[in-house]
Amino acid sequence: MQTTLEILTHPLLRPVRHGFFTRKGGASSGLFSGLNCGRRSTDQAEMVVLNRGRVATAMGVPAGALATVKQVHSADVVTLTDDSDIPTVANTEADGIVTARRGVALAVLTADCQPILLADPDAGVIGACHAGWRGALDGIIEATVQAMRALGATRIRAVIGPTISQRAYEVGPDFMDSFLADDPGHSRFFSGGPNGRPMFDLPSFGLMRLGDAGVDAEWSGHCTYSDPDKFFSYRRATHEGEADYGRLISAITL
């Protein structure tokens, strides 16, 4: 069984410890083969616990100090102020989490949506958010930035990790209409696809929202759909008729 984790990092977030974990190095098998960290998947619960423990170790924190939220594609953000709140936060419906505490790692789970890790190293404030199209359109990115600023962050940097790229993200006209209704200028994030349907550029949309919020940001450039050896993908699993899919994890700690 492969146990070596593959952790993608980005220079923009250094020296803050962080990682966009690929599926490699996990204990799960079958559909979830690799590092599936999704508690709400149908994977064996003990395998998910083992995988998350490996992530915590890689981040240099105890297993109980890996903080995640119950992601629901919202614009809600949790501020972690006390380590004892981690179990409560795990059952709190939100899609962003921020803290100024040391010794804890903030993490989000994704399988095509954008995992965004944020940091102001000088202020000692970090954040993480799960930004699918709905959350990004509704303001999860701006809400996460605002919560970090409430903790004293002033110069925030952010990196969008592995997410579905435009070449793999075919959508319907109703999807595009919801973006154009918000701002006709959003048309620049859509192009015509091979099937005559719009193709949406999720990471570019995320970078725009981060930039408008005053954040220096970059995308890692990795497409979850296009690299099954490295990444889980909800859309790929759906296209292949799979019953479920694994969840990738991205984490950051002070």
C-alpha cells in the first residue's frame, strides 16, 4: 500500500506551512483509492480517519487539530478562536474558516470546486475556503477575506489549488444566465464548447473575485478532471457512472 503523500505547495504562500494534497499516499481503496478525506463519502470511516491523520501529521499538528467545516456551498465563514471549538466547527454549516491561532490546521475538501488557501504571514492570520461556482458567485471568497481582516490581516495572499479547468467544465445556458444576471461582464468567463454549450472558467472567476477583494492571488494550474492519477473529480466520476467519489484535502497552518 502506497503511503507517501504528494503535497503541492505554492511560493506565494511561503513561509506559511500549507499543502494541496493529491489523492496519492492514502489508505482508501476502490472508488476512493488513495487519500480520500471525505467524512460524508461512503468510504470506510476508519480509512477516512487514517487518511486525515496522515494529513495532520504532514501539517505538523495532532489529528484533533485538523479543523474542517460542514461544507454546503454557502457564503458563510467560521472564525476559530479556541482549539476546543474544532469538534463543534466540524458540524457547522459553512464554507470558509479562518483563525489567528497557532497549532491548528485549517482545511477544506474538494472534488472539482476551488480549494483556496489564504494567509497574511505578518499578521499571523490564515484562512481556507471551498469555492464552487455557487459559493463563489454568492460571496464566499469575499466573506473569507473579510473574516481574516477582522482578525487583523491587511496584506492577504491566496492560492487556488487543483480545480476543474475551463476545458473540462461544460455548463448549460441557465448556469451562464445566473452569472450574467449578476453582472453582464461575467460573460468573459464563458467560451463556446465543442458541443455548442458554454464552457466555464471557474479558476479565472475565483482569481477575479480575489483580486477585486484586494488579495494577491494565483491558481496552481492543476485540473482535477484531467488528471485521474492525482485528483478526485466529481464530474469525472459522474461521467464514468461511479456511485461516489473521493474528496481531496487542502490545508494551511501557522
